[in-house]
Amino acid sequence: MINYETKLRNKNRGYMKLIVWQKAIQLFELVWKIAFVEANIDFKLRSQLADAAQSISANISEGYVRRSVNEYIQFLYYALGSTAETMTRAVGLKQTEQISSGRFEAFDVLHYEVENRPLRLIEKLEQKRDDADWVARIAEDPEEYVITPPLHHSIAPLRSHA
């Protein structure tokens, strides 16, 4: 598995460790190659396909940082909606022969995994919610995060206009 984490970490960036998010990023990378590198697809259609694919990982990460189990689940459902949109656009491109059947098959395999991971995560989160086993904050070890020195900018003090 590719490590997508940056050198700077905090509790909000924990989603980068989630396999569901990493697979969604991989799907976006594949869609980008299909839409912008390998195929001759109408500009608007390729942009819509890439946007839908990127929306999957974006919704997973946004839900993660909300800290509310209900909001997290809701954003995972948004991610599932984006998986359906991505598939629909890819099927249309295959049917109109703008992408090859072979390339579509590679997309379909990864898409199927990306589509099923949020479903399983939703089931687990709904169970935690229903069992009242949800912790709204993420346990953290302050030493785990890289602390960078503050940037020193020359900012004039604010003056009172009385």
C-alpha cells in the first residue's frame, strides 16, 4: 500500500491511513490516467468523470474530520453516491467507445473494491452508533505529530480607530 501521508500530521489527517480513502485515491489516479492521458474523451465528460472520482476520497476525508458518527456516516453515503456517478460515467464512456473494454475492466475491478469498502465501514459505524460505542474524539499522542515553528511575518499591530 502506498503511503499518502505528508510529513506534517495531526488528528484531522488520520483519514490518510484509512484503506478506504487510499483505495479511493488510487481510483482517482486510474480515472485521471484514463480520462486525461490514455483516451480521447470529450473535455467536459472527462472533467466530470475525474470530478466524480475525486469526490469519493474528498467525502471520506470530510466525514472523518467531522467527529460526529452521524455526519461521518452521511459523508460516507455521499462518497457512495460519487462511486455510483463515477461508474455511470465510465459505463457511458465504454458504451460510446471512448474507452476500451479492457481499460473499463481494470477500472471496474478497482471501482468494485472502492464501492464496497465504504459500505462495510458504514455498517461498522452504524453498529458503533447503535451500541453507543462511538468515541467522538480521536485518541492522540501529542508526540506523534510534527510540530513546526511558527512562521515569522512582519505584521503591523492593529490600531484602534476610536
